[in-house]
Amino acid sequence: MEPRRSRTKSFSLGPDHNTARVLMVCPEFPYSFWSMPNGRKATGYKAILPPLGLLTVAALLPSRWEVSVADQNLGPIRESDWEAADLVMVSGMNAQSRGILQVISEARRRGKTLVAGGPYPSSSPEEVIQAGCDFVVCGEGETTVPLLIDLLREGSEGGVIRSRSRPDLSTSPIPRFDLIRMRDYMYMAIQTSRGCPFSCEFCNVVALFGNSIRYKGPGQVAAELELLHRLGAPRPVFICDDNFIGDRRPAKSILKAVTDWNRSHGEPFGFITQTSARLGADVEMIDLLTAANFGQVLVGVESPDDEALSRASKRQNLPGQFLNWMETICRNGLTVFPSFILGMDGEKKGVGKRICELVEKSAAPVPVLNLLHAAPGTRLWGRLEGEGRLLKEIPVEEEIFSPLNFLPDRPQEDVISEFKAAWEYLYEPSRFLARAYRYYLRMRPTRRAMARRKREKYDGPREMRPPMRQRLTELRAFLSMIWKQGVFAATRIQFWSQMLGMMRKNPSRLRQYMDACAFGEDMFQIRRMLINPSRRR
């Protein structure tokens, strides 16, 4: 451990040296695709996802410690929570860096002993220590939390705790989902694996979790679903692995276990996850995903320019294959959210237009466009630092509107201009609706609908009605969208025409089509804010 200066207040583990009151803080996410304020407002949810990392760490703490969670995406930290805490733990990603530093400042002002961990503190420990944090934990909780507890019991003055060992995820406990209110979150989250076999230059996954993918056992995953179900979790569950299909064999075992569990419980959950674009070359895996009730996948396409992909070591995205892969994924029942990055070395002028052309040809309804930000700990950060191109005074990944934190290899004004123009083009409401309509018209019907069409017996699970609260939430969201897009919007005639068309031509995919339309509200807002910066919150 690397030492640091003395803390402002000594930390005590209670009279028996085994008890403590811990306040875990999740800083607010800035405005982005991941905050979805319009979608949340329409459904009454306060946040998108729970702080899964903190809930996992909470499960690793001694059972006699009293733990509470303050998610600042739900609201400010209560004064009573501050006063009760002996120890404050904060965690978050690079996008939450500003919020993490603010929590550190406030905890320091109150004389609290403070621990920080997670992606941002792990990649920038010196910055976090300099801000006044007592302990910075770098590494995975299964190996670092025991080290932290020992140091706290010894009365250590603090410092940076590092562990580069990669724990076997069979030792990872079920997260403390009991510490949150399920009804506050639009989606629930679990993690089944860590690591990625690829080494994309701009990605910090390998630095954090390594190239060797480690999976939980199928029984562990089923046990987490069982607990979520018992606690009344909302229907969509985001499996937040960085590349769920990174190792096909364990991924298939987990999918079969999820399918069995879901069917035995009447399919209470639908699922979303992240995969590589090569999912489109693996129809067997697509079928396993849809059988397990997966509806959407997030796929990192990044760029249509081969040189940019090559220089970023994104070699798994084979040139010219994206449209074929998208077609395969769509026709076999999954919605793809492709993500793109502007500002990569090697991209050519006009890349924004080429992204738009690619999206229109694929008809992907909800593409996600990002500006490249060099994250600490990545190979990109190290290379740009060596080339003298980093602009370290600019916050890293604060939000979608942040300026680049490095000097790109083409004029920055061109990158920003093309980024804004792509958002403006792709999320023009009429164009967005037409694209979503094309996508779901060509998606095959559900297995149940195909069996009904062929007058065959369907051997899948019997559909169970969701709880009344969930039905009311879904009704509220539907009515909100009908009001905004079917009554108020200039595209209301197109909206009704396409909805009726879906009901006639591919009715079993109507719900997925409407879900995509609902995503549009937040994407329209981002588009408006990019066009008119004065409309930013």
C-alpha cells in the first residue's frame, strides 16, 4: 500500500472493533444517453440503473457493519445519513468524476473517513488522493475489500490499496439488492462476467479487468435473478458485462440457465446486454439470447472507417461486415443499439455523414453517437500523453457535450461539427420513426406468433400478467408517448400510420417498436440541446 498524510479524523470500528456505520454514495450521472430524463419522467422512475458496484462491495463487508446507500441520481444525500456515517465510500465511472470529487470535498469538510473505488478512482488514484480521500482502492472488490478492512482495523492512516489479481467470480457474493428500493429504478442490473478478449485502444476494460474473461456460474446467476424476483424488481434486467459473448461456452451455459429459470417463473424478466458486433456472425448465440428473453443488445461499431478501426485495435469489426451482421441480428429477433465514436485517429473528413449512411442502410433505430475521450489507464491515454496531445485540464467524459480532452489528428472544429450534424440528421423525428418502422417490419415474428401462424402448439412458457404496479407504469409511459408523438408532434400522422402498419404486418413486434419510439424522446432532446446549447439544463 502507498501511504498518505494523516486523516482529519481517526476512524473507529466501534467498541468491539467489529462494527461500523457505512454510507455508500453513488454520484449523479451527467446528462447523457444513460440518464434518459424524459423516459424516466414518463414512467415515474427516478434513475436508470442501481449502483451495482457499491451493492457488490456492500456484500463483501462484514455482516455486522451497518450499510446504507445514497444514490445522488435519486436526490441529495440526507443530513441524517451524513451524521450517522462513520465511514463514507464513494464509487463511480469517469463520467461521474466531478461528482466523486464533490463527495470527497464534502466528506472531508465533515471530517469523515473516506474510501473511493471503481473505474475513475482506480484509473486516477493520485487525483483522488490529492482531493482529500483517505483510501483509494484500485482493483476488484473480492481481493481489495479484505485488505481495506484489515487496514481499517489496524488504524492505518490511509493510502492507495492495489491488487492486480483477478478473482475467480465464483467467490463473488450476491449484491445487496435489499439496500435499494426497486421501484426507484427503470432497469435492474446484474453482472455475469468481467474482462474482454479484445484490446481496443480507447477502452479501459482490459486495464480494469484483464483480457481473460471470468464468468459466474449459472447457478450464481439464477440465484441473483431469484432474489431480484423476490424483491419485486422491474421487468428489464441489464446484464452489464462489457462483452457478454466474449467466451461462448460459459455464455451459452448461463443463457441456458437463464432460459430455464425465466420459463419456470413465467418469464418475469426481459434482458439487455452488451456484445461485440460479431454476434451477427453467430446465429446460434442469437437464438439462445432470444430464447432467454433478451430483447436488445448494445454493440460497439465505433467507426465506418477501416483505418480508424485498425489504429484503435478494433480489429474484431471486420471491414464491410456490419450491414450483414445487423441484418442477421435484426431478422432473428434482437434490437441493436450501435454505438459510434467521432474523433478517432485515422478517421477521414466526412465520417459523420458515413455513419449516417451506415445507420440508414441498417435501419438501426437507436444509434448512440459519442465524442472520443481519452480515459486514464487506457493505451490511448498513454499514447496521447507520450505524443503531447493530452489536454488534462479538460474533464474526462463529463457528458455528451464535453469538448475533446486531446488534440485530434484532424481539425477539432470538423469533428465537433460532424458530431452535431450526425445527431441532427439521425434524430430528425420523421427520419427516426421511418427507420424504426423499417427495422421492426423485417424482424421475424416472435416464436409464439410463428407457432400461432402455423397452427402449431407453442412449447414455450405460459405468459403471466405482470404485477399491477408494473402494468400501470407501462400504461403511463404509453399514454405519455401517445400524447407527445401521437398528438403534439408534427409527425403525429406518420406516428399513427406506422403504428397501425405494425399492428397489421408484424403485430408481435409492436411492443419492441413502441419501446424504440419511446427512446426517441430522449434522443430528440439531446438533438435539440446540441443544436441550441442554451437549452442545456
